[in-house]
Amino acid sequence: MGKVFNTVASLTASAISRSNRKKALKKINRVNEANRNVTKIGRVSSDQIIPSSYPMGNLCITGGTQEVRNSLVVQNCMQSCSVGVPTIVLHEGNHHLEHDLGAVCGSQYYFRLINSAHPYYDPIFRLSDNATATTIVNAALPEHKIDTAGVLYLGALSKLLRKRGITPYIRMLASCPHNNIQSVVQNEEQAGRITAAEATAIRNDIAAGDSARASVEYFFSQLQGESSIIAWKSHLSRCTSIAECVRSCGIMAIDIGSTNKRTQLSLIAAEIEKCVMSGTSLRVIVDATALLSNEKLRNLLKNSSGALAWTLSCPDVSNMVSSTREELSSWLAMAHKTVLFSHSVRTAQMLSSELGEYYHIEVTQSHAGNNGIGQFGFHFGVNNNVSTTNKRERVVKPEEIENLAEREFILLDNNTATLHKGILS
């Protein structure tokens, strides 16, 4: 009878010990999860990530498939318009995005698609002579800068066209016979289309701006070679601009083809900058693979004021903005929200380091002793020791980012300094 009692007592003590260890381990796991502070939100819609009625700051959407990124970009457009913020989408041949935008946003008061099949972009058609000249001067690339004399030169060309009954537009200025422009002025004076005083004023401005002529010619030569979206003469009745979209509080999607088309993109950036300087709020969404090749657009977004909010949508944010961790860190810090889908191991390493660390309680268990039959029955002589140590670990490990499922994401909210993990439904 005593042996049975001792066996039962030993079993009971062992069970209690195991139960206590399990409770302790569960408690430690709960503490680790609390310290890690990643909220699991399950399946959510794009509207829950980007609420329609909520003013959204800068947004970064990176990784995953084009389909999931497109769904968030479309929602971002709807959200912006719902709070009265016009939106410009710059993309690199993303025809699926154009289709999705047309299906969802096509009923908006002002919605335009600009691409090689719809080449209706002209930022100067409705501008004054001085505004036309300033826009082009500001759009010139740094290594082919048009100096201030270019304002006089371009303004003179614009005035001359108007005297001939032609409203200046990009392709008309690009076809200007710069080497013979003084002869053109003389012919217009002889034909009576401009007075002698007007001809003299135009000649003087052309002469004063002659130092900028080579840079002006280079600008238009590059632009015509790069861009298939600039309006031709037959399209002028339907031509539009970013400024017109902003005034109409609408949505415009422009197929830039590639961010390597630097002159074209600088012209677009110059027009966006002009809208921002007027104090008008707008959002610029860049759906592309890189920003490294265009300094003007890159600096415009990076130094954005309260009037300009941006969204970056890309397969890999480190390839888009920079290959250095410091530069990536600065862009993520500027984003009010970052939605991370799956990434390659290299970028996952960089992103993981940006999501921070926490104190992780690591448990070590050691087992010693033996079981057997003693004088008083079965005995359990196992000696279980549990020890803990604190160490710093990544909140989100690189392999967790790398192994995210197709629609699974991690959301970094810089407004609330919180991390969420969910699935886009």
C-alpha cells in the first residue's frame, strides 16, 4: 500500500511541476509578444488600411505583387479625392493600374489617362508668356541648366507665336528654327503681323537670351526624343496639364514609360513644383521601379511641404530610393504609413533592421536524473531546471518578411508608432 502511495505522490509531484513549467513558459511567451508589440489584425480591406474619409500623409507600398499594390494605389486615389485632394499618378507602363483606375475612378468629375495612345499632355498651352518661359527654365536638367537669360529668350519666342495667331505649345516651341529666328521676326514685321516697336522688343529679348539658346535647343531635342505623351497640334483641343487636374480636384494618371526619361520627368516635376508653390494641396503617387535617375522629382518628394503628400508604390523600396540603409531609413521615416509585402532576402534584412528591436526573454531548460523502481515503488528523479536570459531581437525577423504569403503584409504606422500584421482581403 505504501509503495502505491509513493508512486501516486511521485506522479502527482511530477505533473504539478510540468504544469507549473507550462504556465511559466506561457507567461513568458505572453510577455515576449507584449514586448514585441505586433498587433495581428487578420483579414482587412484596402479601405481599412487607407480609410476613405481620413486625411492620409505620405504612404509607402512595397513588395508583393503588382495586383496587391494596385489595389492600394486605387484606394489611395479614392481616399484623396474624398477629402478634396487632387491626385497625380506617375507610372511606368502599368496598364493594369490604368484599367483599375478607370473602372473605379472613371465616374469622377475630372479623370484623365495620359499615355502614348492618349498623348494629351502639355503644361504650357494655357500659360502666359512669362509663365511658359519660367516653366521650361525650371524643367531643365542640372547638367544642361538654362540660365536666367532663357526666360527672355523663351518669352520672346512665345510672344512671336502669339503675334502669328498661334497659342504656344510644347511641340511648336520644339520645332522653332533657332538659327534663323531673327529672320522670322523680320518676315513677320514685313508682313505687318507685328509692328516695328514689337519687332525691336522681340529682337532685343532674343539677343539678350542668346546665351541660353543652346541649352533650350538641347532641352527640346531631348524631350521630343524621350516623350510620347506630349500633345500634337491635332490634340490641342483635348490637351491637359497637371495644373488643370489640380484646379479641378481630379485624378490624372500619366504613363511616364520609365524614370530614366529624365527630361520628360523633369518637366512633369517642374509643373508639380509650381502647383505646390501656389499653396494648393495635392498628392503625387509614383508607381515605378526607381527614383535614383531623376534628381528633380526625387528632391521634390523628399523635401515635400505640407501642401504635397506622396505615395511610393514599388516592387522593392530599397531599389527605388537607394541601395544604402541610411537613405532607405530616411524615406521610411518620412512615410506616415508603410505597407510591407514579401521581399527578397537582401531587402528583408534592411527592412527588418528598420522595424526595431525588443527585449526577448529566452528560456533554457535542462534535464537531469532518472526514473526507476525503488524500495517504495516507482520514483521520478528527473531534475528540470529552467533559466532565462534577456537579449535584444528584431521585432520582425528578415525571414518573416521574406516568407510573407502573397497578400500578407506588415504595416508600420509612424503616426502611432505601432506595427500590425494582416492579410489584404
